[in-house]
Amino acid sequence: MSLIHALRTSIGAALIAATALLVAPTAALAQATPAASEPAAAAAPAPAPAPAAEAPAAPSNVIEGQAVENPFGLKGAWLAADWVKRTTLIILVIMSMASWYVIFVKLFEQRAMLKSARQSADTFWKASTVKQGLGTLEEGSAFRYIADQGIKASDHHEGTMVEVIDKNTWISMAIERAVGNVQSRLTNGLAILATVGSTSPFIGLFGTTWGIYEALVKIGLSGQASIDKVAGPVGAALILTAVGLAVAVPAVIGYNWLLRRNKTVLQETRAFAGDLQNVLLSGKR
């Protein structure tokens, strides 16, 4: 019995020792695995954060130290313009002022002459003599000037070298010269309107061409040809063409309108001159 007990004890001790030998390498391998993975994890670079999207830069509304609501509007174009574009704009403004001045002055002059025509019909031809009718006409008016020239030609014909010309021809010549002077005065200033109407669009186009050239040079030097870099400067340059057209259109319309009114005034003037000539020569209208 003691022998059997001793064998059992020896076999149990051997099994326990074998189990211990099998478990020890597994535990050692489990402890070594995290330690080995840590250098690999440390060696792998961390993923770089994604770059944040850059917000588009807002267009600057500060030009030459002054804040403007629209950098490509008329004020912004003036502040950003060089001396060529500014000179072009100043010339267009002067031309516009000159054309409007001529339009208003000629309009008032024509109204005064038409008023004198109505006055002559109401008062001049109702007078008993031409000299009495002369006093009813407004001082400085075209009709008074024509009547005065006709009376002078009638009164100062005899006793001078013009006696070689018959009185009828002499009075006719004097009245025709007076009518010609009135016609010349009526056409004064219309040449300015014609010049402004025909040249101001080309002056504005010159400023636009220069502005586009300057904008393209700047774009080429900067190397940026995006739509915001091209459309802004080119649009600002086109303002000069618009200003040129704005100056030309009133000048052309005013020229044609005043020319039409001049014909009406001249018809009234020539009718008055013809009646005056008949009265001075024959005493009858």
C-alpha cells in the first residue's frame, strides 16, 4: 500500500510540473506581444489633420484711403484712375456743360424772337408810320434791328455815293443784310453742339481703350486671370464710354431741335422783312 501511495504521489507531482512548464511560455508570449506592438505603433506617423478650406477673400472697398460702396462704380473708377482717364472724364464734363449752356441760351433767344414776332403783328403794323411802329418793338430785338436798318437805308439814300444804286435795290440790300445777320446770330453755338455730338463718343472710347489696356497689363504682371480680376477693371473702364454717350445724345438731340426751331424763327423774320420792304418802297404792306 505504501508503495502504491508513493507512486500516486510521484505521478501527481510529475503532472503538476508538466502543466507548469506548458503554461509558463504562453504567459510569457502574451506579455511580450503588447510590448512588441508598442514600438510599431509608435513608429507609424499620425495622420495629418485635413487643411481647412480657405474662405474667398472679399473685394476691397478701400481705394486711395477712401471707403467706397462699389469699388468698380463711378467714384471707385475716379479714385483708381490715372491722369489719362481723369483728363478724359474732365473733358467730357466740360463738353457736356458747354452743350447744355448752348441749348438753354439758344432756346431763350428763340423764344424772345418768337415773342417779338407776335408783338410786331399786334403793335408794329397798327402804327401810322414805320418810325412810330419802330418805337413799339422791344429794344435789342431782331425785328427792331431789321426795321432800323430799313429806315436808315430809306432815309440816307439821297446825297451819298449810293445814289448810283436805285432806292428799291438799296433798301432791299440793307434788309437782306440785316436778315443775314439775324440768321448768323441764330446759328451761333450750333457748331458746338455738332462738335460735341460727333466727338464725345470717341473721346469716351479712347478713355475706355486706355483703361482696358492698363487693366490687361496689370493682370498680365500679376499672373491672375480669374473673372473677378478681369471683369472689375474692364467694367470700370467701360464707364467712360457710357459717359461719352451720355454727353453726345443730348447734344445731338438739342442740335436737331434748335435747327428746326431756327427755321420757324427765320420764316417769321423773312415775312416781317418782306412786309417792311414793301412798306418802305410803296407805303403799303
